Amino acid sequence: MPKRNYFKTVRKENGGSRREPFELAKVENSIWTAAQNVGGADRERAKHLTQEVMHLLQAEFPKITEIETRAIGEAVEKVLIEHGHAKTAREFILYRENKKHARKDKSTLGVNDDIGLSYNTLYILKQRYLKRNAKGEILETPLQMWERVARHLASVEKPKVRKKWEKEFLNVLKSFEFTPGSRTITNAGKKKSQLSNCFVWPMEDDINFVFKILHESTLIKKNGGGCGYNFSNIRPEGDVVGGIPELAAGPVRMIEMFDLMTSMFRQEGRYESGNMAVLNANHPDIFNFISAKQNDGYLPKTNISVGITDEFMEAATQNKNWDLVNPRTGEVVNTVKARSILELMAQLAWQTGDPGILNLSAMNRGTALANPLLKKRGMINATNPCGEVPLYPYESCNLGYISLHKMVDEKGEFDFKRLREVMKVAVRMLDNVIEASWFPVKEVTESVRAHRRIGIGCVGWAEALIRMNVAYDSETAYKMAEKVAKTMYESGFEASLELGDEKGPFPLIDDSIWAKKKKQPRNVAIMTFPPSSSNAVICETTFAIEPHFALAYEQNVLGGMRLKHIDPMLLTELKKRGLYSEELMQKIIKNHGSIQGIKEIPQELRNVYKVAHDINWRDHLKMQAAFQKWTDNAITKTINMPSTSTPEDIYDAYVLAWKLGCKGLTVYRDSTKSDQVFEFGGKQDNEDEWKECPDCSGELVKERNCYKCKSCGFSVCER
């Protein structure tokens, strides 16, 4: 150790008045902790590196006795890097950043907040959306970001009304009543501004065509867009190629190639896109496809979904035979029980979370709410990566989000008038996204402008219900969902008709059901409900039409950063009732973010404040179906199931979703994935935890792997 210690005190970051005695042991412990987290086992090495840090600090600050924590941290990072400990350095940097997040001190972010945002929102805007120069320095404030977006999207209007619409756009943006998709926020104002979030590509059974699509879709991904493909035209694995048998790679290997390219190219080195790979239920490789993601980590950038039809589901539910057809020859190569396919889907979804289902029949009814181009243009066979936007080849969707929680007034009443007003602005804004967009592929430009498809969804539905004091899993909520969706669709379609009068209908109008109508819409479709994760974080509300995933949690974002969150409405309620305490908050976190079963919290709050795993999967599906009735595109909605659910439960969910007319379905059983986005604290000590019996509200006691109620005999066992 150095003979002299010049530092007596440490001043906490940001130059505040907080000071602590300087302790070299704390520096050593932080290095040792970071090293252990990446597999280090040499404590003496940590001591040696600490000495190097001290020498560096004494050389840099020879005449002071007080030092800032920032200077210490920077010295540690420098020493670790120079001595070849890059992994330990990265872990140490993450540790420092997470301490900043825990304090939620906006001044540490280096961003001028000219709107009045929370720490979390400001952090996400800084990391993902605010404009930077070549050195990575932030060049704009949040308000300037929204001004950039409004200005760019209004630039395609006629000069006389350009300023008017720029002002209208800015009003809904800065109030967060409506926000466009992430690619629009990021890329608006650039010379080559690809503003769309998602695309679909054709796939033919020809190697030259496959590589053409691989190249073109990679260009799209480089500029920040997710891609969907239906691989059902690809000949099965082991099929004939050029007269040589057993040579064909098959769809799954093709998907692997597309997945690899997705991992290699990121927009600006930060944004990864994703894929949706679809295979129809009658393809000979359907069993291999369903099982493809059985090994955790395989196809990490690709969601897989089985394309089902009414005919398939009828055969499965009636235990009938089902033909598997070689797409190259059109010949039946195998006949199986349709139920065996659906059962394997349920088994693998139970195990891995994949595959989902795409109901091709529900997507293609030939109506205003299900592919109005069906008769002339044929079926839509693929969707974007999350499954909520059915698209023709080369087509794209431009997404945006109404903040439904902001439509509830102080009295707890839903403001349908304001919803209609915001929808009118939103339709015009997203239609302008199409006009203002640049695409690196000619066919995409042509298809996007021929269809003019937009997709308006929402954030904050669960928060809106709580503000109205309505339980998510109630008939009142389902009826309200249908009314909200109907209002959104009808006002959005009316706005599209007005735009059709002003600017002309979409170019493929003569192939649509509106060909002979006096009034014709500007857009082939209006509504969709995407996951909205980034936009929900920006707006500090709940995701899409989902319930709360947790009322207290940590969110893993951006390569290891963790944002802590406790639902502000619940926090306010608990403080108002004099119930708030750190101990109670910790109890909620240990209870997987749920307040169910916590006796200190009144039942009236427990009735309304429910998280995803408090809600039966059938009620999740009822909510999705309620919104689907008035959604012309489709919906992404996670049907959450507890870890104790069975493959039979997932099978039943597939069948119920089909019967309810849902266009797609994603089922997620808790603990399926090894790297969940949300964490709720450490695992619970189940021996001491109080759990409530769902039948009689008595106490559940754990015996081996089962919870049993001593009062009524209810039991449930973990797998």
C-alpha cells in the first residue's frame, strides 16, 4: 500500500454536501465484487489492482485531501482496462451506472430536461432517441426531439397547412397523448429516414431468390426494422435438389441463416431487430419447426409461429387426420393426426415459450376488419416479428400509440371525446410517416405506398382501468375494452376517409371492398395493438393492453442496466391510507410484484391492483378478444400462465383463442425463459411466505413441491 494516504474524505457524486471518510477497503471490495461476478477468483489480484488505483489517484491529485467518487470510479476503470481486465471493467461500469439509477438523480444523465420528465423516461430518451453527434454527445433536449419529429412529419403537408399540422403533432407528442413508433422517433429528420418498425418478405423455393431476400432484409435491419417471413414454400429437409435426393436444407436451416444475419447487423450499433418465422401446419417439416427452439439460445433473434386455419383447428379438435404436403410437388407425403401437431405445439410452448400461432383464417375473412384485399390480392401469410401486423410481401407497418391512461379524467371517467380528437391527429401523423419514409429496397417503397397501412395501438390500458376503479379481469373491463376499440376504429376510419377525400385513397383501392364506394379510405388498415414496450417506458405507464406485469420490479435494459420501479398509483394509495413502509414494499417485491395474499393491504385495493399472474389465462384471452372485435390488423398480447400450468392448459388456450376469433396467440408460462426482462427480487423463501388459498382465502402451507390449504383441502403442485 502507498505509505501516505492524501485523501481524508470522499465527496459523493454531483458535488453535493455529502461526505464520508475515505476507505481504501471499499475500493478493493468493489473491484473484488466485479471480478467475482465475471468468474474471478484471485483476491490478491484485486488487492494489487487497488494499489495501482491509489498510485494513479495520488499522481493525478497530489495536493488534495478530498476526492470525488467520480474520480475514484474513473481511475478504477482505467486501471482495469490497462491491466487487461475488460470483463471486470465492464461489470464495474454497470455497477456504477446502477447506483446512479437507484438514486434516480436526473442531474447525472447530462440531459437538459425542458419538459419535466421522470428519471426513467429521461434515461430511455437519452439512451435510445435523443440525437447525437459523431462523438456520441447529446445534441437535443426532449422537447427538441419532439419538435424534430413533428417538423419532419409535417414537412410532407402542403405549405399552407404545414405549420398548422406541425403544431397539432407537437401538442400530442409533448403531452405524450400519442407517440409514434420507435423507428420514427429515432430516424425522423435524417436524410435517409427509414421510419417503419416492421416488414414482411416473400419466400420462394429458389436459392437465388432466398439470398436476394436475405440481402434486402438485412439492408432493412441495418436501418432499424424487424422482418417477418413465411417459409412454407421451401421444400422440406432431405428433399430432392437438382435431381439429387436428401440434399435440401429445409426451412429450419434457412431460418437459422436469417437469424444469424440479424445478430450481425444493428442500427447505429445499438438497435437489434428481430424476425418472425412462420410455417404452415401442413408443411412436412412442421414437427421439426415446432421443436426448433427446444434448446435454449437457438434462434435467439427469431419468434416462430405456426400458421393455422379453421380447417386445421377443426381437424385437431375432432381428432381427424391431417395431410402434410410437399410444397415443391404439391403431393401428400405424410398423414398424421392434426391433434398431434397441436399437442406438440402446446408441449413446446409450455417448455420454451415458442411457438405461437397465427390464425390465417381469421386474418383473411375479406372484410374491413380482416384483409379487405383478399378477393383480388389473395391471402396474407405472414406478420411482423411480434405478430400484430398481418402484411403482404414487401409491405411495412407504421406504428403509434394512444396513451389511454391520459384519456381518464380526474373523476375517473373515460374521455371518449378526447380519444376521437387524438385519433384524428394520429391517423394523419402516421399517414405522413409513409410519405416521409425512405427505404433501401424499391419493392418496399412501392408496396408501402400502395397499401398505406398504419397501425394505431395503445399504452396504459391497465392504468386506465385502475383510474376508473375497474378490475382487469371483469365483465365491465371487457365491455369497456370493446367500446374503446370501437371508438378508436370508427374515429380512425372516419379520419382515413377524410384523408382519402383530401389526398386520395390508397392506390390499391380498386382491388379492395371499397372499390365502388363513394367515400374511400386513405389507408388499407388503421388499428393494431403492438407490445409497446419502449413507448410504455417513455410514457411511464403499462404496456399495450396488458395488465401490470408487476407492481414492484426491476427492469433489465440496455446490456445490464436495471431500472427499479414501484407503481406510482399504488404508492399513492398506500401512503394516503397510512400503510406505506419499506418493509411492505419489500414484501410486494418478494411476492413477485403482486399484492395478492398480503393481508396488510385492503381487499378493495387487491381487487383492482392485479398483475398478469394474478389473472386467469382465460381472462387474458377475453381481453384480447374484446379488442380484436374492432381491430383490422391484429394484436400482440401475452397470455401469462403460472409455472404450475400444464401443456393441456396451453392446448386449451389455443382452442379458445381460435373460437374467440383471435388472429394470433402468444402463451408464456412463468420461468420458461432463462433471461426474463423483468425480475421481482430474489426467489422467495416459500417455507415462510404466506400464500392465500384461491378458494377460501385460507393459508397455503408448502409440503415438498405442493401448496395445500388446511382449511378447505385445495392444493396445487409445482413442476
